[in-house]
Amino acid sequence: MDKSIVLKYDVDGNDFSLAGEASSSVKKVLLSLGFDPEIIRKVSIALYEGEMNMVIHANGGVITVEISPEEIHMLLEDTGPGIEDIELAMQEGYSTASDKVRELGFGAGMGLSNMKKYSDVFIITSEVNKGTRVEMVVKNKQ
Amino acid sequence: MEKYYHSVTLDVDKCKGCTNCLKQCPTQAIRVRDGKAKIIKERCIDCGVCISVCPYHAKKAITDSLSELDKFEYKVALPAPALYGQFPKVNDINKILNALLGIGFDDCFEVAKGAEVVTNRTKELIKSGELMDITISSACPAVLRLISVRFPNLLNNVLPIKPPIEVAAYMARQEAVKKTGLSEDKIGLFFITPCPAKATSIKNPLSVAKSGIDGVISIKDVYLKLAHKINSDSPPKNLQSAGFYGVSWANVGGEAEALEEGKYIAVDGIHNVINILEAVENEKLDDISFIEALACPGGCVGGPLTVENNYVAKSRIKETAKKLPKTKFSEDVDYNVLWEKPMEYNPIMNLDEDIFTAIQKASEIDKIYKGLPGLDCGSCGSPSCKCLAEDIVRNMASETDCIFKLREKVKTLSNEMNTLSKNLKG
Ligand SMILES: Nc1ncnc2c1ncn2[C@@H]1O[C@H](COP(=O)(O)OP(=O)(O)OP(=O)(O)O)[C@@H](O)[C@H]1O
Ligand code: SF4
Ligand SMILES: [Mg+2]
């Protein structure tokens, strides 16, 4: 018997029109599983921001989501440019987004801090020129 | 009234069992079983997309017939502003309202006036600061039902004001009582509507305990009768009093424009609405304060029960409205326009009440889905392979409903038969 379900998404870094598909799909799955709307909200915002970062800053990556009755575990891995100073990147308002990206409504520098805010566990590791790995957990209220 | 009463239904005789509606339904509420379409009642939001796309006109909306008028002593028509765009060369609302008197009504009350009251109250509510940062219009019942099944996190963003038709109904009844001296129950109020979702909401209301409307008549059903009366030369009586803003509600953007301030998005077409609601959920629309979301292309002017092409009707309504005053509707009604009951999350997409069981079902679905061809051809009667997998787990279908799976099975069977018969000979 499966105690959890694992969803995997290849996030395309070249097609901006597809960005957001993974978080939208996870949201639908969580609705069908009967999670509380508040939990779904936290997961979908955190995941959406992470997905967007992958597309905008890292040319895509892989998202793995494991859903169990206790928690939603999200792993976002990319092989992009990495982040030099994580502490700085985490600061609200810090962004390296280009003007082009800002025109699209991104680049407020709020993504990472929101991801941290909406998740119960947030671990980010990164290595320049190697990539970035973000692990987030949203606990289900029982 | 049963919990899932719907105006949108199927004419079984006309249905050919094709996949047109199946594919377009935004809540995946349609299946084809035994060669006929079936609507899953719990999932239907009455948007009427299936009515518009069915090439055989097998999807219809149940509305009342004109004979219902006979039940009342004094009959008042409440035309939706969308009606004003329906007739070629008619840019005079009065002509249309007079035609309504010609087909059996004693009086008219424009729903556009109810819309003006809603606009005024919306402005007040926005000013009061009690609303969320982003307010979503509550005018389209199909969108409300969509939110209640797919966007539970946006329920708090919905404007808690009753729809224009309920406000208009209250005002119309008061006016009729005053004019005639009759008791309220002798007065019949009939909504002339482009909209199956609104028809459903009259019988099965979303935000009021009981609707003030006595009957719902589709624009389609009275179109020809009205067209005949409109051309008569007798000078029209003045029945028109709604202004520019109220009438403009027929077109998408009309409601938002009437608010006169704040940045807004006006979105039409149910699939576009879904995209915008997703964006609101992702908190990506921070400088927007109001969202007018209408299920139909062009807004109510493109409602499934209209006759005229929605682009043509839209331009006609614009022309007509231009001539009307932009004065604020000041008539005050001592009527509570706020919702009488809150909107609730309707978790019909749930696989199971228990999360643990639901997860098992989900992984089961995933396994089945991986074995399906992924063509989303619809031949199985489910809208997509994913949906068939879900239907199988929900015990609503079986794997061999997929013709490719069936073919595989037949092949294996015949191979087995072959080997068996060889064994027999040997
Ligand atoms: N996956 C990643 N790979 C490389 N750099 C990243 C990644 N994620 C974030 N960054 C860096 O961290 C900065 C801050 O990220 P954050 O998500 O907080 O803001 P943003 O993406 O710039 O703007 P917003 O998320 O508000 O649209 C980014 O500008 C970028 O320099
Ligand atoms: S857009 Fe108007 S006509 Fe269409 S479903 Fe919504 S309320 Fe009804
Ligand atoms: Mg970001």
C-alpha cells in the first residue's frame, strides 16, 4: 500500500508560457486529495515561486513533490548558475532579475522570502556554476 | 429543490455521442456512456459552454414558457441588458421594452437598474476598506460555482453582494404593488435572460435564501415574438430609465468600468477566467483591485441563450448605451444587498473523504494512467486519458473502455486461442 504519492515535473527553462504548470498541477492533485484549502494555498504559492525562480534564474530544473497525509515535501533542483550569497538573496527586495523579466511582473525580490514564509521547513543550498537545491515542507494540520 | 438542480440538460434524442462538449467542459462534468452524453450533476456549473459547442443542439437550458404568465394577475418583465443588443437596427431600448408589453407583460423593470444599485453599494464597500486587496465580482453565477469547486482559497475575495437580478426583483415588486394596489403574490416577475447559470440560480439560489423572481424566460424563446412587435409603428411609451452604466453591464468590462476607479481586470470566457483566477491564487496581480470575471465570450451578451453574434451585439449595446446619461443612480432602496448566506467550498473533486485513502486512489490513478496511450482521444467517453484513469478508480468506467486497451486485450486473447488450438491438434 502506498502511503504517499510522488509527482515529478521537468520544468522547461526555455518556454516561459509553460511556467507555473507544475504548481498548478500540484494544486489540482491536492484538491482531489481533500487537503485543507489553507494548506493548498501555502504549497501552491511556495512552489509557484520556486518554479518561477527555476525558469527565470536557472534555465529550468526538476521538481519532485511527495504527498503524504502528514506533509507535502517539495524538492526543487536545478543545474543553473547557483547563488553566490544566499543570505543576500533571501533578503526581501533583493533581485538580480533583468529589466525584461521585471516588465513581466517578476523581480520584486520576494520569491525566496515568501517560500520561506509559507513553508514549515525551508532548506536552500547552492553552489556557483553548479546549481541550486531547495527543499520545502508544508506540514498538514491534523 | 434538489441540491444539484441544473438548468443545463441533455436532449437525449438529439445527442450523437460525439466528443465536442466532452472536451470543452471546464469542470470535466461530461462523459459519453452508451453512445450518449451524460452530465455529472455535482460538477456542472451551468456555464453553458456545452450548449454553445454542440453541433446537434442536444444541450439545452430549461427555462419557463410564456404560459407561466397566466398564473399571475400582473406580469412584469425584467429584461437583462443583454437583450438590448439582440435586434438588428434597433438602438432604442424603449422599442424593445414596449415590445415586451406586446407579448403579454403588463410592465417592465430593467435589470440594469438593479445593476446600478449594485455598483453604488460596491463602491461603498470598497471605500469602507472591509474587502480583501483583490475583489472578484459576484455577478456571474457560473464563475461563482467554479470558484466554489476549484478555488476555495478565493472565496473570501468574492464581492458579498447579491446579483443585480435579485435587487431588481425587490425594486420591481415594490413598484408593482404601488402601481396596482395588488398583494405581492398576485404579481409575477419574469427574468428575460441570456443565461442558464442565472436560471439555475433562481431555482437554486447561491446568495439569497429564496429568489424574488417567479419565472425565467430565455431570450431565445421570446426573440421572434419580440422581433415581430418591435417593428410596429405605434410611438413607444417611455419605459426606459436605466443609465449608461447599468446598461453597459451586458458587455464584459461594464461592471468594472462603472466603479470609475482602481485598476481592474475584466476577463471573459470560462477558460480565460480560470487562468486569471490561478494568477490571483499565486498572488501575482498585486496592483489590481477588482476582477470582473464572466464565463461567456464577451460577457452576458455572449450568453448561451442569446441569438445575435456576441461581437455584433456588443457594438450595438455600446451605441445604445452611449446615448444614455452617465448620472449616478441615486434612487435608494431599503433593501439588504449583502449576501444572506456565505459561499462555501464544495469539494466535489475529492477522491475520498479520507486523505490516506485518497492518496492510495491517486497512486492507483497514476498507475493506470501510465498504461494508457495518452492520446486524449475521447473515444472512451472520458475527456482525457487522465480522466479515464480517474473514472476507473471511481468505478465509473473500466480499462477496456479505452479502444486501444481493448484492442490489446483482444490480440492477447486471440494469440492465446491460437496456441490453445495448436495444442489441441498436437
Ligand atoms: N534557482 C535559482 N538559481 C539561481 N539564482 C536564483 C535562484 N533562485 C533565486 N535566485 C537568485 O536570488 C534572487 C532572489 O530571488 P527571489 O525569488 O527572492 O526574487 P526574484 O526572483 O528576483 O523576484 P520575485 O521572486 O519577487 O519575482 C534572484 O534575483 C536570483 O538572483
Ligand atoms: S457571463 Fe453572463 S450569461 Fe454567461 S454565465 Fe456568466 S452571468 Fe451568465
Ligand atoms: Mg523569484
